[in-house]
Amino acid sequence: MSKIAKDTIIYVAGHRGMVGSAVWRALEAKDYTNLIGKTSAELDLRNQQAVIDFFNKEQPDVVINAAAKVGGILANNENPYPFLMENLQIQNNLIDTAHKKAVSKFVFLGSSCIYPKFAQQPLKEEYLLTDSLEPTNEWYAIAKIAGVKACEAIRKQYGKDFVSLMPTNLYGPFDNFDLKSSHVLPAMLRKFHEAKATNAPVTLWGSGTPMREFLHVDDLAQAVVFAVENVLPEHLYNVGTGTDVTIKELAETIQSIVGHNGELVWDSSKPDGTPRKLMDSSKLEKLGWKSTIGLNEGVLKTYNWYLAN
């Protein structure tokens, strides 16, 4: 049941990104009328004083932190310092100012990379900090863990409704389709689309055997709305589908939806990455949220968006 009024002032940090824009659409669809968003040119979240001034002026009552410096393995590996420091600056400024300005609800968004590299599958919330991280993106992960812990500390010490949601691999409209810096699903979508005209062979990395879980960003947005509208009993929740597919199955699904009829080549000289990464989202599901967009439907929606944009 909704605990907040439709005219509550809700600030969506990172409202232009894939996640933030999906959250914005989901809130609008539920008739929330007082949404605030600022571009990074309008508000530099790394600047503490700018963030304080913004909160003083706009006085949001709910804050959703979908703003972050993000990138794939390559970007993380080559730029460890900004991935650590800029993410810490962004979230510290938002969390601390929200706390000091008596914001009633804060939703912090992270990623499944906060969990140890070799944690048991499926990943449960309590596995956090039980072992070492994946070295290629530990800088980003450590920043996100600090955010989770900051929200937990505020809950513990002040009894405030600050909650963290950790989604699995996301995809959908406004994703990054750049072949050098994008994630696996949008990169495949673009590769198959570009090869479609001539049915040229498409070469993909690795063996195709690793398993991954994919969540459409609109499903995550519904989880955020659920967290906004309900007082959740714990500080940390995984958000996923609970099912995974092999990279080969993903490739064949995308190939079929795009309509590419050429050959699919696996370059086994390239790395596979972690063999499996599946999240246990049962805690949030028991409270009443569940993903509803299957992979076929989600990929089709994303491809249609890609063609239109």
C-alpha cells in the first residue's frame, strides 16, 4: 500500500540514464506529479556544496540514487581512481545531505558486482563482504559497498528508511550500444543488427557456456517504485529474475529476434569471465515484487527501441 502522497517531491538522481529514466517513467505512470531531475551540467553531484544548495532549494522528500560513473571491464580496469572516487563523491553527497535535510526515504542503487568473485550461487544478500571481489571492477564495487553500508548505518543509528537495491545485469531502452564500452546484451544486439543486411558471420567472445541473468530495466523500475511505496524491513535487497541463460542461448535469442541468418562463430581464445552469476531475489519477492518481463519480450522491446533511436 502506498505510504506517500502523489504530490510528494521525488528527486531522481541520474534521471537521464538507463535506470533513472526507467524509474522516472514508472513513477509518472503511477501519477506522481512532483518529480525532479537535473542533468550533470545543471548539478554536479561530485560537488558537495552544489548538492546542499540543491536540497535547500528543492527540498525533496524522497531521493532515488540512480546516478553513478559506470562502464564495462575495460573502463573499470583502466580508470580505477575515478571509478572509486567519483562514485564515493556522488553517493556520499546525496546520502549525507538527504540525512541532514531529513529526507524521509532514500533508495540507493548498486550492482551485483558488490558480491565476492567466488561467492556461492545464487548470490544472497548475506554473502556481502565474506570474500574478495572481482579485481577488474573492485574500485566501483568498493564505492557501492560503502553506499550500502552508509544507508545501513543511517537505518541502524537513526531509524530512517534508507534502503539499497542491487540489480543483476540490466538492459533496455537508453542502454549503451557502443561496441567498445557496452555490456554483453546490447553489444550482441548491435552486432547482429549490423550483420543482418548481408547475413555476415558474427563472432562472439569465449565459448558461450557461461551463465548470466538479465533483468529488463522496467522491472527494476517497478522494484524501485515498490521500495518507495512500502517500508521494507531490511536494508539490502537483490533484484533479479531468479533465472539465467547461457551466453550461447542469449546469442541465439537475439539472433532470432533481429532476424540474422548468418553463421555464429565463438572465439574461444577470448575470456569467458565468471562461469555463473545468478542472484537470489527471494527476499524482495516474498514482500510482493516480482519481475514480469521475460527475456524474449525484453529483447524485442529493446531492439524496437534501438531501431527507433
